[in-house]
Amino acid sequence: MNTEAEEKLDLFKGNPEYAAKPKPALVKTGPAVYLAVDGVGSPDGAAFGEAIGALYGTAFTIKMTRKFAGLGDYAVSKLEALWPEMNGNPGADKTQWKWTVMIRTPEFVTAGDLTKAANVLSKRGKGAGVNKVRLMRINEGLCVQALHVGPYDQECRTVAAMKDFAGQHRLRFAGAHHEIYLSDPRRVEPAKLKTILREPVRKG
Amino acid sequence: MKTVTLGDYKRRMLQVLVHIQQHLDEPLPLEELAGVACFSPYHFHRVFKGMVGEPVKEYVRRLRLERAAQRLKLSPASVIDIALDAGYESHEAFTRSFKSAFGMAPSQFRMARGVRFARVPSGVHYCEPPSKRFRTLSRGGRMRVEIKTLKPMRVAFMRHTGPYDEVGKAWDLLLTVMGKEGYLGGNPMMLGICHDDPEVTPPAMIRYDACLTVDDGFVPSGEIGVQTVAGGEYAVTTHTGPYNQLGKIYAEFLGQWLPRSGRELGNSPCFEVYVNDPGSTPAEELMTDIYAPLREQEAVR
């Protein structure tokens, strides 16, 4: 098998759904499958961190298990999250924030792949949170999207610009606030963090 | 605490430069050069390149050619004799090297007037007696470096022997085999230990270990072995950019930052920690932490 000539599947790179610029724009998104963990709590808290660890552990275990079995290779996508209350009034108490952290996954990944990965991780003693990982399919359809550069707690300015933009197009926000993390907050200074913000919209 | 100064480093490197010039007829292996001034052989080539601005091998080759150039001017010896003295086995090979260094063939050079050696970063050229000073580069002196104390780390590893740009194969195999067994859970570290310098060792002989941190439960099997990365103090700097720029960063780190740091390197190889996934990160955003082992500081009696 000539693996080097084989083009590796990459759901992120070159995908127009992820080509955001600082100026808000409309983007049409299709159905997408994710590995996801739902939770409540501050993004600085332990539950959020555990969920991300469980997601990455599961994502890489599934990828490598399939690759080892000769089922093809693909790139593990960026971390994303839904914040259902964030484009309305999330409240000042971060410990009550609801979120779904997720990693986009090729459609051929099955519930069986997920169960197998959770089992093998648990057997290794690396199973913290893996039983909360689920496969999720969403279809956001038409969205307003913009690239936010800067700290997460200054997103409101970018969201306001997106709301104005939606209004100019006679559209309104109609779904969970969606964030796609292009930078690693542990290693990139807050002023340089890049995050794609996405808001599903409907007419009216 | 007893600390070493930039002056100490320069004095020791100068000893090496003088030794090179006085032994141009000998093979001058790296271990010997490192030993001349008590540099750790693991890191000597990078310290040299960073301080002097040229790889050791290049430097030695250049000095041999410059000595040959001087002999062409000052002695009646035949070109072939001078070529042999410079370590070349044929007239042709010598002429080729000579031309690329001085822009003309040895016979033309002999007749030409007022030729000069090309500028080099260190400012050191062949002369009798050997030069007693050299220019050190300082760019890397301003790098952001952190001193970290590590506990010993147990790592599963796969050895790659061959060109550095093919280490991806070892990674592919290691991560696939370890990944399906669940060892990629719990956010393990991915380390690369390069036992040889791609700029010194022939590509086919470069030894590189692709390593993944594991706990005591891991049992090595097949091509995957286990080793322990020594604990202790390390100087750590982060490179953001393509992996093929690492050679330059190592040279600045060990040859320019280190001599100004008051510290010396320990007798074990450096290692790299890959912070993000090369499978999904653009080359210019790749982050690599370079860990250089430090020798324990001696207490002053």
C-alpha cells in the first residue's frame, strides 16, 4: 500500500465552512457529525478540561484504530463548542454556563468505533470522561460567521457586529452560538487568539 | 554558585579554533574538538555553529582551502601537492571546491593580484600565527528561555535511522500502534530525541527516537521499546514555525543564548516536544519546545 500518495481526508483544511474573516459573512453549512460532550460549568473549570481531554483521547483512539485496521486515515479536526445561551443572556455566573464541546469527525465513524475506543481507554486507566462522549449530527444551514481575534471575553463586540450584519440581511440569530477554536489558549497569548464565531440564522 | 560567563565560552571556543588551525592535516573528529575545551560532545556541533556562524565541518574545510590558497601564493609547490595537503584526492575535486570558494581556478588564483577571502561571520581566516579573536553572534541571546525542572519520564519509543525529514514514518507507526491500544488518552507528551545532527551526520545514519510518555504499565514489544528521559534542569525555548527551521533555532539557542546564560550543557541529548498536531496544523503555526539538559551548578567552596 502506498500510503504517502494517498490523500488524507481533512474536514477542516480548504473547507469553505471554516474560511472566516474578521468581517461577518454569510456561509452555508451542511450536515456535520461530531464527537461531543455536554456539560455545565466555567470554561476555566475542571469539567470543561476533562471533557476536552476525553474528546481528544477518543478522537485519536478512533482515528488510529481505524488506520491500523487499514480503514484509511484522516486529520483530527479543530476543537469546537456550542454555547446555547451565549448569544442571548448567558448570565454572569460562569459556573452555570451550558456547553457542548466537540470535534468534527468523518461520517463513516460509527457508534461501534466510539464504544470500542471508550473501552480501550478505560482499560488503560485513561477513561476519565470518555463515557460522556457521544456522536452527534447537526445541520446548522445558513449561518453568519466571523473570525474573532483576541480574548474570549471580548467576543461580544464581534457578536454585535454579526448581529448588525444579520439585521441588514433581514435575518435573525436562530440557533446555538458556535465557536471554532483555531488557537491553543494554553500557548497563544489572549490578544492573538483566533476563534471563528458562527451563528445560525433564519429569515425575519 | 559558580557561573560561567560569555568570556569563558569565548576563551574555550578560541582554543578549539586554534587547535583546528594547528591540526589541519589531521582528521579532526568532533569528539576530539569538543574535548579540546571540555564541551559536551552531544551538543558541541550546535554550540560551534551558533557561536562561530558556520558548521564545524564547513569551517575546517574552509580553513584547509584558505591555507591552500596562501600556499599557492607563497610557495612554489605544485597544485596537486597543495591539493593533497588540503585533503583532496584529485586535482579536479580540489579545483571544484577552490573555484566555489574563491571564484577562480587554483592556477588563475596563483597569478591573480589582490584577491581577498570572502567575508565570514566569525571574521576568522587562515593566518600564521592563528587569530586570537573571533566575532560571536548574539541574535539568539535575546531568545525567550525558561528553566524547567523535570522528573524522569518513561517513554515508549520507535527508533528511526535515516534522513531526518523521514522521521514521520516512525511517528506514523508509533502513534498508530500506541493509539489503537489507548495510549493517546490522557494527553501524553510527544517527544523527539535526535541523537545526531542532520548537518553533521550522513542522512542514512541519523538516529532519531519518536517517543510517547507512558506510565509504568506499558510493556515494550516488537519495534517499540521503552526508555527513560533523565530528569533534572532543562533550558526550554519554543519555536513557532516549520520543523525544517529547527536546525537554525538549535544553533542560536545553544551557541548564542547558552554562552550568555551562565550555565553549561549536561551530557545527554536535547529533545523536542511537539505541542500541536502536524496532521492538522499549518507549518507556520507548528510549535516545538526544545529542551536542552543543563549541568548541575557547582556550589562555590
